Amino acid sequence: MHTPITLWVNTRGAGASMYRWALYPGHVNRRIVTLTAALVPVIVLGILGSVVKVPFVALGPGPTFDTLGDFDDNDVVAITGVDVDEVSGQLNMTTVAVRDNLTVFDAFGFWISRRHGIAPREQVYPPDLTKEQVQQHNAAEFRQSEDAAALAALNYLGKPMLLTVAAVAEDGPSNGLLKESDQIIAVQGRTVATAQDVQKAVAELDPGSTVVIDVVRDGEPEAVEVILGTRPDDDSRAYLGVSAQQESDVDFDIEFNLADIGGPSAGLMFSLAVIDKLTPGPLTGGDFIAGTGTISPDGEVGPIGGIRYKLIAADEAGADTFLVPARNCAEAVENAPDGVRLVKVETLSGAVDALNSLNAGGEAPSC
């Protein structure tokens, strides 16, 4: 027979009294076992939830950068060799933050938040590429967007441009005839100014025909004859076998000074910053403008990913107006913060026109 363990409990205060509880050792042991059995799964779950990684990443608002401001004591958009106009307000590019190596608890926490979303890791980091390779690719895209932004702005401003041969296909019909850095003047007598002009001129010719390419090589004009081949993906279409690119022909320099940023989506805001600095009067009207969008050298604004998170970042930074690529408008409307005006943008010239209209108290295309 078990001897009971007697506990006396004194309740203090008015009408205090003593209570006697009798606990038998067998009861205590059973309760401990029951409590332990209940706690073990909780403890195991807690350990696993805080340690086990999941194949997902969290997407959320990243930092914004004023392209009219400075970064690490350098102008984000630095223009030297020419007088630069005084600017005011802000033209902020926006980014998406990606958080990797999530635990179960991390993923759940981000999932229930309103500021983040969860996506399969392979959408950001393809399984056939290392994380470093993805980062290198994103950095290369960012550099290309800087080049395109400068060209788009200079094209908009009507600055002189050169069209040059960027590369010659080793197995193409122009190999050994055209050279990198040749300045292309005309194709079959038609003056060309862009890579698209070259493509259109060649597309009107038949494979096997001879085309005359007027170039300037080492400062001297030269007419180069090329027998057109057939495109690798379509043997009914003519193939020249070169890629052409625009180069600015100005006596000043444009440099972009942002580090550790990837992807092409800053192009539009970079172009607007260049235009603002090279034209009289503030393009922003002194307001806080944010936005996003890729840019091509001819000024076409393209869609981007993560518009939801970029809108959050812009709103939290204090933006009044957000420039939205036209093809992102539907998603932007669904996620628009209160008080932020959405301006639909299809081209660089359209973006400038919209900002000028707002500055004059007018309207702008909206999503």
C-alpha cells in the first residue's frame, strides 16, 4: 500500500483556510508519463520546424534607390563632361528582396504575412544553375539595362548615335567579311539606324542573294558584299550572321553607380534620371515618383516581376506616384496601396509626357 504525499495549501486573504491534498506516488508517475508523451511530439516538431529547410523562397519588398540621389557618396546616375540641370524630388527605382534557406517556421511566417509571398525555389534559382551563376546572370542583366537606359535616354533627346557590328557568327555568311566595330551605314542602299532596321532590310531579301553592306571601317567608307545564307531556325528566310548594336556618339559620359543590384527592371527609372539631368526643369515637379520597368534602346518599356512587392516598398518609402509597365497594370491595380497614383507606361516618351502633364496639373494614363 502506497503512503500518500500530503500537501497543505494555504489560501491567503480574507477567510483564509488550509486545504489538504493527498497525492499517491503512482498517480504522480502516471501524470508525468502522460505529460511527457504529450510534450515529446511538440518538442520534436519545434526542433524540426526550426531546422529543416524547405524548397521555397520568400519574396518581399526590397530597398528603393533614388536615381536622382547618391549612393556611397557617388551620384547614382553620374553625368560628366556636360552641364547638368538642377533636379528636385525623387525618381526611385524599386526592388524585390529574395530570402533563401527558409525553415518550415520561416516559410509559414512569411506565408501568413501580408508583405511577403512564397514561391518554389526553382523559380528563382533553377536547379541546373548554382546560386552564384544566377547572381552573375542577374548582374549581367543589370549592366545591360544600364546600357539600354543610357541609349534610350539619348535617343529620346535626339543625340547622335552610331550603329556598329557587335558580333559576327563564326559559321555565318558574314564571317571574314564584316568585322566587329564596323559602323553600319546602309543595307542594300537603305540607310539604317537600329538593329531592327538591319533585320527588316535583310528580311526583304532572299537566301542566296548578294547584299551590299555600306560600313565605315577604321575611319574609311567601304562597301562589303555578302551572299546571304539561311536562318538556322527557318531556311526560308535570309541570314546575315551579325548582331548590331547602337552606340552613343556624344562627348560626355554617363555612369551608373549602384552595387549588388540584379535584373533589368531599373531601366525605365535610369532613363528618366538621365533625361531629367539633361533637360531644363525638374521632371518630377518636386514630387516623389517611384516606378519600375525594363527599357529597350528604342524606348519601349517592358513588364517586370514582383510588382506587388515593389508597390509596398514604394508606399513605405513615401512615393506619391508609381510608374507601372502597361502589361503589369492588372496586377498593380489588385495590389495598389491607398494614396499611390498608378501611371500606365508603354514607352519612355510616354512616361516623360505623363510626368510633364502631372506637373502642369493635367491627367496621365492610369492603370
